[in-house]
Amino acid sequence: MVKLPPQVALASGPIDVTVKIRPFGYLTIDQGERSAMPLAVHAAKLTAGKHRLKVTCDACELQGKALEVNVEAGKDNTFNLPAPLKPSLVSFDGFPDDAMARIGNELRSIADSKAPPFHITTPPRAVA
């Protein structure tokens, strides 16, 4: 009886894949249906090879975000995707006009945050 190496045995069937979406979102794999729930962690079984992962959410940019991945037997098939959230506009009320607010590297007085407000966008890379 010939015993196959673990990598060959795994390659013949579906491979466990984990997709982490931050903060959370719906997942579409290849041209399949969108997941039923917007989750932070999705689990799937895929064949070895290239696949297209796409994340969308109710608060996301309409086009979503797609990533081409290569699923390999015997490897860690965990992929991180940021949900492409729509930009947020932030201003402050109820504070003295000369109070200061910092968001990221930007520091402004409360009065200056009202017009135009701070503009916050999703980081371009996923955080694990």
C-alpha cells in the first residue's frame, strides 16, 4: 500500500479557508451567492487554486472590495479583508469652540471641525 504525503491527500478534497473581514461584512466567493449574514469571520471549504473573494456591507462603498487568493493544501489559508466602509464625516457639538479634537494626525479646534468636518476613511489594508 502506498501512503501519500499529507499535502497530496489534502489536495484531492476541499480545503478549509478562513476569511477575516474587519469590522465585518458579507462574503462572496468567485461568482457564488453572497453570504446570508455579515460576519467578522467566515469559514469555507474550497478547492485548491485561485479564487476571488469579495466583501460588501450595508455601510460599504457600492463596489465592495475584491481580493484574488491562492488556496493551497497544507498551508494556512486565512485571508484578511477590510470592509470598504463609506467615509464618515465627524464634527463636535457641545464643546467650547476653542477646545481641540484630534483624529489620526489631524488636530483642529471644535469650531474648525464644523466646516468642513473631519473626513474618516477605511484604511487601505486589513487589520488581522
